[in-house]
Amino acid sequence: MITLRPGTNYTWGYGKLNIFRAMVSATNSLSVTNELLETQDWTTGYNNVGTNDNWLSEKFTPTISGKVTDVLFYPGTSISLTGDIPIEIWTDNSGSPNAITGSTVSFDQNALLPFSWNKLYFSSGNVSVTAGTPYHVVLKIPSGSTNRIVTDNSGTATGSKYSANSGSTWSSYSNDFGIRAVVTPLESAVPVELVSFSGKIINNSVILNWSTATEVNNYGFDVESKRTSTDKWTTIGFINGHGNSNSPKNYSYVDNSAEGGLVKYRLKQIDTDGSFEYSDEIEISFNKAYKYSLEQNHPNPFNPTTMLNYTIKSDSKVVIEIYNSLGQKVVELFSGTQSTGTHSVSWNATGYSSGTYFARFNATSLSNHETFSEIKKLLLLK
């Protein structure tokens, strides 16, 4: 996961903006003023553009090297698509998009606010850019879209292009599209987004499992344990990381030294430059009779990531879902089979509006079909 550090200047299409001053909205959109856009006024002179499989692009040349961590998107009144909105970063060839770099990231159209700058989390695209080198933000209008979904501006264009043939050829566009890239310096990057960490007992050994959503400069993980009889954490093993990755990665470690009683575990994630951070702790008890339970998320309130810890009485089918205040499911965090013991899962709420959400934990025992359900209230404050 890559975060934006308050008070630091970050590059987008027209130069630098101060994220601490810009991120003042209480929703997932950005309040944008003339000062931040420098020469652009998005309150007047706009049109809605982009229909029927057109691809739109906006050229940008970063003044710093780093990662594209977010895309800013200014949609118009009508947002009616047949699917999610794919956005990519392309290299440049004589002023036109040349080829994709990194991966496509798609966004839920229903989460966008019209006539507002929406900040879309893009770190999973795994795109690195070099200062002084031109690139293009490319937005692909989904097939069958009839309503125009992107605003343009009547001011001077700085490299706007459109394609009606899936990127085979690009034509210049006279106005300026409402799409931008945010570049974060590499030294501001948090290298790993840990999404789950759990443990289970098999034949007097503890099997630890964890997974990541994305990784940047991940050297690896020290596995540490601590018994209740001591306050000292001990490193019991090391697992190599995947360096840079924009796809989920799964890890495991077997602790054969556990001798019963209560044992705590944590991960020390180490970056390639030696910096590190610790995961949350989990507990494994050889003598404890587990029961189904869902703990309150932490931190709470949160922005943008929070962790949910839960325990499973016996091997079970588990589903963890997030609902908004209207009772609509917004994301499924986990669905699958898990073993007796303590587990955790994280929710990265980047792209979601501030407000109250609910985490629902459902479990069904594989042995006797016992069912369990519990709900916790979550508060997202941006």
C-alpha cells in the first residue's frame, strides 16, 4: 500500500499540489480550486464527453520520480455504464499514448460523485514513472455506454487525445479532459499491504498464513513469537518477499517449536532499504476452547484501512462482508473455508465515502453445520 504524506508536494498533470490542503473533503472526492489547478476553472465551460467505446487520454510529465498512487477523475452529470471503469497509464510516443505500463485498475461507477474530483486508489496498477518523461492517463469507456461520463474544459488543452478504435490510433482533442494522475515519491511508499494473517494448530505445530494485496520493495518477513511467560519477542524464522507485485501473494510458516499454552505471533515486514513495520498480533492457544466471535475493528474510526480479528470454533465456511448504512453490500472481504483458531482480515476503504458501515461475519461449521453470525459497526472518517 502506498500512502500520501501530508505536507508533501506531489506531482499531477500541471505541476505540484499540496495534499494537506487539497484533501479537505469529507467524501471520496477532492475539493479542487483554481489555485490547485493553476490555469483551469472547472466550474464553467465544461462539456460531457466520452461514449460508445471511446478511449480518452490526458498527457502528464511528472517533475519527480515515483509511483502513480491515485487517479483524479471529474465525471459529469450522467454516469451510466455497462461495467466498471478501466483506467491505465501508458507510455508516450511523439505526444500520443504508445503502450500500457503496469496493470489496468477498474473502478466502480456507482462510487463516483458527479461534478466533483474523485480520488481513485491506483497503487495496485504498480506503475513507476520517471521525472521529465511524458506519460498518459488512459480511460476506457466501457462497451455500450450511451451517457457521456467525463467532463472536458474549454481552456487550453495540454495533450488531450481520444481513440475510437481501442487505441490503434489517437486523435488530438481541443479541450482538456477531467482525468489526472497523482505521483507519490518512492520514499513515501509503505511497501506492503497486508490483508490477512491467521494461525491454526495441526499435530502440535502452528501453521501461520498471511497474504498481501500489493508489494513495493518488499525484502521479506521476520516471523516473531512470544509466550505469555515472557515479555520478549523472538525471531523464529524468515520468509522472502516478492519485491514488487501488484497481485495477491500468499505466505505460510510452520512453527514446530510451540510447546502448548498461549503463544502470540506477529510479522516484521522488512523493506529492501532496511525499514520495517510490524503487523497486528494474533494468539494461538493449545488449551483454549475457541468460540465463534468477531472483535471490534481497529482502529475505529479509521482512514483508510482497518483490521477485523475473529475466531472460529471449528473448521468452518466463513464469509465476511461490508455493508453501507442503506443495507447495501459494498464489498466481500473473505469467502472460503478456514480452520479453528484466530484470523484477521483488513479493509482498505480508499474510494469509499465517509460514513457508517457494518461488518457482517457469518460462519457455518463443516462438521455439525452450526451457524453463527455477528455484526460490528465501523466508522470511516476522511
